[in-house]
Amino acid sequence: MGAREHAWNRQQGNRADRLARAHSVLAGGLSGKVCEAGRIADLLHAVLEPGDRVCLEGNNQKQADFLGKALAGLDPARINQLHMLQSVIALPEHLDVFERGIASRLDFSFSGPQAGRLARLVASGKLNIGAIHTYLELFSRYFIDLTPRVSLIVAEAADRAGNLYTGPNTEDTPAIVEATAFKSGIVIAQVNRIDDTLPRVDIPASWVDFVVQSPSPYYIEPLFTRDPAQISEIQVLMAMMAIKGIYAEYEVERLNHGIGFDTAAIELLLPTYAQSLGLKGKIARHWALNPHPALIPAIEAGFVESVHSFGSELGMEEYIRARPDVFFVGPDGSMRSNRALCQAAGHYACDMFIGSTLQIDLQGNSSTATLGRVAGFGGAPNMGADARGRRHVSPAWLKAGRQAREGRNLMPRGQKLVVQMVETFREHMQPAFVDRLDAWQLAEQAGMEIPPVMIYGEDVTHILTEEGIANLLLCRSDEEREQAIRGVAGYTAVGLARDKRMVENLRDRGIIRRAEDLGIDKRLATRDLLAAKNMKDLVRASGGLYDPPKRFRNW
Amino acid sequence: MGAREHAWNRQQGNRADRLARAHSVLAGGLSGKVCEAGRIADLLHAVLEPGDRVCLEGNNQKQADFLGKALAGLDPARINQLHMLQSVIALPEHLDVFERGIASRLDFSFSGPQAGRLARLVASGKLNIGAIHTYLELFSRYFIDLTPRVSLIVAEAADRAGNLYTGPNTEDTPAIVEATAFKSGIVIAQVNRIDDTLPRVDIPASWVDFVVQSPSPYYIEPLFTRDPAQISEIQVLMAMMAIKGIYAEYEVERLNHGIGFDTAAIELLLPTYAQSLGLKGKIARHWALNPHPALIPAIEAGFVESVHSFGSELGMEEYIRARPDVFFVGPDGSMRSNRALCQAAGHYACDMFIGSTLQIDLQGNSSTATLGRVAGFGGAPNMGADARGRRHVSPAWLKAGRQAREGRNLMPRGQKLVVQMVETFREHMQPAFVDRLDAWQLAEQAGMEIPPVMIYGEDVTHILTEEGIANLLLCRSDEEREQAIRGVAGYTAVGLARDKRMVENLRDRGIIRRAEDLGIDKRLATRDLLAAKNMKDLVRASGGLYDPPKRFRNW
């Protein structure tokens, strides 16, 4: 091989060196691609190099926890300056690697549970944040300028050839492995078990270099389970307004829901309140959504035609298996989720995103970043943004676009409905409406170029609180928009500072609508409207197929 | 199985019925999953049902032509009312199925070569268009409300178990198969050959139902090859302006190029003009792009660090294999493309899209739809739209966002550069600038709800013609924007109707920049600047590795 050619296959050569080191160090510890669990540190020391970009799999559901712990236990004198790529920072070991000097740089999407410690590590200089992304954006960079050199992934089972079965929680695995395997990187998978034959193949063996059976099954959290017992009557009222004032108004057939109790209440009102309005078959037919247990009654009532999922949800396995007309399942009967494709679907094939937030400012910008916490965005920016590349029409999309453009000399275009649903005060009486987002101060503290906004005001179409719905599509000036927001901000300082006459004018024009304007009888807004009032009701609705995790078995 | 359960697995039951019919009809014509080519009509008659949603694979590169022909030859008395889902309408048989009454509805993305006949079929009532999409949007709907019941796909090779090797032209296959196989649909693959072992597995056998070896290799077109001999000196001048006035100005490191001669000229000026400006390592480092032969000199000069591709390009196979540090290749050395993931990457991980169009109006809206031709959009709307879900920063993105927001009280946000690069007159002296897009009239004729706009003026940041660059980010009113566009529209009627004083004012403010304003010596704008002047030069630059298709071997 000439010198010139050599210069163009350094990655392949380096990959071969890493594999040779692994085989030389491990020798008897390797059987084909299968590495003994006890030798994982040796394997990682052999294949990693300082400065590597390392993708550690873990979303807010399944976690490559065994590999993550092993990574955090490596010798920082040998392996250091790693650049970590992670969808989610969820477990202590995800930050231990920085604390111990093994890694120094981080590109990620979400860090809910570790947001405080993450902020402290940034302040201490031990952790340098590249950027915070929405999931699909982070996956996208894996193919452009953040391609992983080594990926540490997680699957349910492998066969001896290295084929992987990821089953219901396929999640991020396909996108990560594709980016790594096809750029001469190294893919190491932890698996719960090694079987002779797999129920189906989710990742072909030729994409995988090493497989290790972890001593215990991978860590996984039921993050999308909401106990109906905790839904308040205010949330029932807000859900009624959402259904009558937005879902019915725009004929929203394809959608994504956030993960809070607000949207769980909507799910539980579909077979009762929405049904009573004659909306079955007209709204909420196709979903990009994890298999929320709260959706069971709506599925059973025939409201829901299809659900494609980012990941799965613990306890929903048998229910999904018994409802294959609704969910995406493989020939083995278990679900195939795929976060990259479901995020694309949420962006391009849904007419509405509705979710919650922590703070909203007077322009409608919202953020979950609060002081001292670098929390990240998850999927919200992708789904809570107008999909400006979209070209197919639907009644919802056309109507939103018309409302935004009425009276303006603009090329006709549809628009995605992006609804922020918040009570005016959140926990500990913190106002959800603020003059200035904490994100500004956080940006200063963490040296970010711009404040970490989750959803921009420009993209929000409606704000829904217990006081009513503000339709921002119909606002024609910054002032109108500000008063529309103040007009649903209740007794917060922002709400109290409203211009009452202007707010009444906005209400006359239908820009602000109260429950009574929508013909909603507030006396009906009781928990009796919920199709399931507690976890046991959900199990019953599922015909006993839903098997809630222990912590939710509260009856 | 109880009655209640039965209602939830109709798709699986129906799938089993279809498979049973196939096995009963074909009997000896099937060996495992492998169907004899001569029995393809029997197979299709057996597995299809009237009204099915059928995805026929074919992008503007590889085509499932054997299956497409077989479909068009079916008996319309047995198989009719099909709803076709297709990335591209490229071959006559794609429309024959409508002409013959086998299919009646179409959702698609692009129809370049068949656009005229498509329009006539719409007019005759034989073909009902669901919608025109951008590719990623169409794939997204496969997981939400347009899931295929049967997919007819194409691969290079299969093994006897049904594993598929799609090799360099993997393209749309993974997204199509995943949506179909995991919703109890049927996947039939045509392959060029059946081998005992595959170079690698691109699609696992458990996702594939039938494999048929086509009598001749699948049809594939080299659509991204531009002969440098056809690049004009005006295009060289425009490329110089692009490089100095946009690439350098914004430090554009990650990008996508359109497929015209305009952008091919830019590719060929990187190792010469851009190099002379000291831009190597500063611009055009990471690409979401098919392997354009015109990029070879820039790759050889070390300008290009990585290229991820939607599909491949005929003749580039050996060159790609020898440059694995740049391209995404598998362990077998051949490329893995993936249109869905590359479109996501183009949307979220690129700072700029630059491409051409046929018509631009006074608001900057552009369209390739012209009267009597329903042409579709391809990938342009996805990449030529501001990615509003993006949250990571780069110098280019931040600068564009700052320019758009300067002096406005808006939350800081970056913005994607979307550049339309056109000569003021296109072929046959048709003006590229018009008062009103043909898309309006086409929408009326075809009964579309809104005109088929490829890229909206709201998303365009720069328009570049031989007369100069109009920076629309800096415009602060509709009038300024209109005059900025007129100011680069040359001798078209739109250009001649400019307000000269206002245009000069825009030029003083840097909103319009001419070659001389950029310090570009027009005398240098000759073909001598091209790093390759013809196909032979490209072959030479590749060290003989690039092997152009016959029709381009013009020396």
C-alpha cells in the first residue's frame, strides 16, 4: 500500500489496531465477539484511546448501565479527555467519568435527574459542554461532525454471531450503531442474555464488534407512567378546554403528547368527554408517542388507530403484544420502537405537539432551564417547532396557517399547532409566567452563546392555562401577543399586570377564550370524567394485560 | 382466541392470509423465501388486495424496476384501487399502473422525468394525488398515517435466508422496510443476485418476506454527475461570489449542495479559488451529499473531511472504497447510504443549503413547478428550510440569526443559511424571476389547496445571481426584500422594474453586493479556475479510481 493511499484509510487502520489490541489483551476472555463480563475493563482499556468521541447509549428509558459503570472505573492515566455523546445524562456514573478525569467534553440532549450536578461540574471546569440538542439533532450530527469512534450500546439479547435483539426498547440503538459501524468505529453491546436464536434481528451482527453479557439486566425506568389518581380537577378542566377548544376546533388527527399529568388528563378524557362531543374518529387517531398507560382507555374505546413509539414503557409489553393493529410490532409480537424515526414522524407527520414547560415569557418563549440546573430539551424542540419543510396538507395544518396569515400578503402555507399547557402556578407556588426566563442567567453562568430556550415564542400557537386559551396565531402585533399571554396568566405578577381593556378586546375577537366562551360547564370538570381514576382502573381497562411496575401498584 | 382479541390483530391475520395464499398458489415456485422470477405476477396477485397501500421503492437513483413492471402488468379486475407510495415517479411503468386502472391514488416526493404525463393523468381523473412531500416527510408518514401494507423494494443481493445487501445504494430501503415489516405488512425484494454469503447485512432476513432475483440488474441512473466541460464562465463567477460572499463570510463548515452546474462549479473552485483565499480547513469540511464526482478535486486537496450520503453515484464505487476516511463505508469497504438519516442530517446538522430553482417571486418564494408539470420537491424543502428545532450553535448559524434579528426585540436564535443560486435567465431565455409563480396556476388546475412552493421566501436567506448577492436576512420590510430581489434580477422584467435609488441604498448598506463590492476581479472568472475542466480531469484527479458511466466518457 502506497503512502498516498495510506493517508485515506487511517480510520480503518486505527480500527484494526484497536481490534488487535483487544484480541491480544483478552485472548481467552474472548469467544468470537463475546467478551466475558469480568474482562470489560480490559476490553475498554484496549479499544479506547484518549480523546475518543464515545457514544454511551442511554435514553430516558433503557441505559447501557453496565458499560457506563465500567467506563467510569477506567484508569484516567490511560483513558482521558474523552468526548462523550449521550442522549441523556441520567445515572451518577454518567458524570463520574468527568469527575474522575476520564472524559472532559459532553454533547447531549437531556439531563433531568442529573441537571444540578451537571451544572456544578461545568462551573468547576471539569466538564465542557459542546451543546445541548434535541434528540434527532444529536443523531444527525453523528453523521456529520460528531461521528462516534466507539459506541457502548445496550440490547436485550445477542446470538453468538453478534446479531442483536433490542425488542420493545430499540430506541436510539439503530441510529447510533449505523453512524459508528459505517465509519470504521467500534461497537460494543451489553446484553441481558446470549441466546442461540433471537426472536428477531434488530441489529445485524456485521454492525457489532463485541458483545458482553451484563451481570444484571440493563437499567430501565417507566418514565411515561402517570397515575390517574394524581390528576387534579383543574387538570380535568384544562383537558376539556384542550379537547373542545383545540382538538375539535382544528380537527387534530395526528399528534404527539408531552409526558405530564396535563396531557395524561386529555388522554383519559378521550373516551368520556371527547366521545360525548361526537369526536371519535375525528380527532387523535394517529400518534407519535411512547405507549402511555393513560392511553389504554382511549385505545379500548376505538379512538386510537395507530401509535408509533420512540421507546417502550415498562409493564405495557403484553398489552402491546395483544394490540398489534395499534402498535408497531415485529413478527415475534413485541414492539419495535425507533427514536430517530419517531422523532422524524413527530416533526413531519403530526399536526400538533402539546406539552408543558416550567417558564413562559411575554413573547411566549419557554424553557425548562432554571438556575443551577442544565436540564436539556429532549424531543420537545423537534416536535414543538413548525416543520417548515412540510408540504402535505391537513385540515389542522391549513387552518393554523390561515389564521397566522389572514390579512397578510404572504404565500399560503400551513403551520404546526404547538400548544403549551401549564397551570399558572407550578409547584411551590412558582409562577409559570415570568418577565424574563431564568435561561438568560443560566446562559451567562454556563457561557452559552444564546439562552437555552426549549420552545420559541415564534413557534408556539396556543397557550392553555386554567384561565383559558390564548391563540397566538391570531395576534397581529407584539403588543397583542403580550396581552394575550398576560390574559391567561391568572394571578401571577405577569397576569395581574394585564391591560384589562385590551384583554377584553382580545376575548371579543376570540384570541382569548375562557371555558365559558367554549361552552364548557365548569361544574362538569370533576375527576368523574376520567376514564380511569387510578392505576387499577388502567389495569382493568387493559383486560389485565397491563402490568404496572411495582412502585405504581398502589392498590 | 376470543372475539374481543380478534378485533385487535386483524393486520396480523390478514398478513397470514396473504402469505398462505402465496404459498398455496406458488407451491413449487417458492423455495423458502425465494420466488422464481417467472412467477412474480402470481406472487403479486396472491399477496395484494384491492385498495392496498403499496410502496414501490425507487428514488432518483436505484429503481425496483422489475417489481414495478410486474405490478403494472397485473390484472386490474383482480388488483385495483391501489394507493401508491413512492419517493420518485421516474419510469413509465410508475404511471402505467394508473393508466391501466390498477392504482388510483398517489403520495410521492418527486417526479421530474414523468411530470408532464403525471399532470395529464391527474387531469383525466385516473390519478388522484394525495400530496407532494419532501422525502423525509414521506418516510415520516409511513410511521403515522401512510403505513404501507405491501412494500416492493430493491437490493443488490440476498442470501437464501432473506438477508439483504443493499450496498452503496441503500438509500430509502431501511425506512420503507422498517415501517412495513413492523406493522404486519409484506416486504418483497427484487435482487440482482442470490449469494450464499453477503458482504454485509443491510436488512435482516426477519424483516423480509419474499426475495426474487430479477432477470437483469436493477435500473440505476447517475443523476449527480456533472461534466465540468459544461460549466460556463458565468457559473465560475457566481461560484466565486458564493465562496467569498457567503462561504467565507459565514464560515460555513457543514453543508449540502444542490445538484446543478452552479454548485458543481463551487465544488470545482474549492481547491483553486477557495484555496487561494486561505479557506482550506475553514469552510466546506463536512457534507450531507451524494458522492458527486465534481467533489473529487476538493477531497484530494484535503478540503473535505467527511461526506454522508443519501445514495451513491454510479462510477464512484472504487473511489469511495479507497477514501474510507471521508465516506461512510461498511466493513466490506463499500458505502452505506441512508436517505432518511442523511435528510435528517441535512436538516439538523448542516449550516447551509445552496441550490437552484426555476422560478423566484418578489417575496423570494421559489418553485420548480411549471405549467403542465407536477414535478415535486425531492429533498429541497427539508434542507432548504430553517431547522427551527435546532439548538446547537455554530458561527454560521449564529451570524445568520443575528443578522435576521438585529434591532428587533426577539429572543436570540440562530438560523440556517438557505441560498438560491440562479442565473437571471434560464434555458430558452425564460426569466428566473417572475411576478407570480406558475405554482399558483398549477394549484388551481390540479385542485391543490395551496400552491406547490419548493422553498418559501421566509426561509431563503440569500439569492445569488450573476448580478450579485441579495442578503434577505438584513431586509427589514417587505419593500426592502422586494427591491433586494429586483436588484439582483438583472435584465428580467422584474429586474428592470427596480427602484434604482432604493437598490443603490441597499447596496450601500451591504444588503446587495456585486462582484466588485466583494473584491472579486471578474477577469479571473474563467474556466481556468476549475480544478477539473472535463470528465477526464476528474478521472485523473481520482488517480484513475473514478470510472464514469459510458455516456460521460466523452474523451
